[in-house]
Amino acid sequence: PGAPPPPLRAPAPPLAPGAGPAQGAGPGPPLPAQVAAAQAQDFDPVQRFRLLIPQLKESLQTLMKVAAQNLVQNSNIDNGQKSADGALQRFDKSLEEFYALCDQLELCLRLAHECLSQSFDSAKHAPALVPAAPKGEGGTAGGGESLPYTQYLPLIKAQIAGAKDIHNALLEGANKITGKLPPPGGP
């Protein structure tokens, strides 16, 4: 009666030119670069979101089609006309599929938001790397932009002050919960 629902798993990405196996090698195990690219795509919430949008559109179209067919059939039955259409797709199954895709999209968006906020926090609290060894003894640790030690000290002091503030807030909250009074001379 109806088309099968679209798969919930996204199709494999097309290979980039030159990323496939060598000519004449025949089908074989994927190269490590291909496996890494496929895994990175599976874990990238934005890419996953983009792949799920067409599936969501198709699922919504199927849902509306099934709803319309069921409405027509129920209307015919209510009017006393016998419907010869036979069995129709179940509306609840189509709706369940649509909601499952919506849930997947929501999870992708939440994960992307969390990744973005962690990236902002990382850039705020540790904007650059500190060299592990002096430049004459092997260069910088990460090979990228780094801070000299004299600029690194204020950054570490700010991070320590932030950690102390969090510790004091947690200690104060725990004391309030347990009913203990703060130590004399404290905040």
C-alpha cells in the first residue's frame, strides 16, 4: 500500500577524488583515512543534522499522505460508503517515525550547542599554548601560536582565582545544606 519508511541511518558520504582505492586494486578494506573521515562525519552533529533534514521532509510528506488517506477512508465509512481501498498505512507508525527523526535532530542541535560553548570556554580560558621547551631546544610544543611564560602567568592566576571562587561557592552551598555555620572570619 505505501512506500517503506526512509532509513534512519544516513547514507555513507561520497568519497573525495583520489580518496578511493588504487586503480586495479579491486574492492578491499577501506583505507584508514576513509575510515577516519566516515567516523568524523558520524560524530559531527552539524553534518548529521544536514543529512537528517531531507529525511525529515520525506517523513513529513509521508505522514501527511497517510493522514489524508486515513481521513478520506474514515469519512467514507462515516457517510456509509464502503471503501474498497483495502488496508492503509498506520498513522501512528508514520507519526512515530517523524517524531524519532525530530528527536535525532534535537540531539544533534544540543550536541552542536555544547561543542560550541566548550569551544568558546576554551578560547576564553586558554587562548594560546605555552611552549613546553625554549625555542632553541626544539621549538613550541604544539607548533602553533603560543604565549611567552610572562604572559602565561596572569592567565594561570586568573584560572586559579576562578577555581577558588567555584570551590568557595560549592563549600558555602554545602554548608547551607548541612546547616553548618561558616568559619569565623570567612565570607
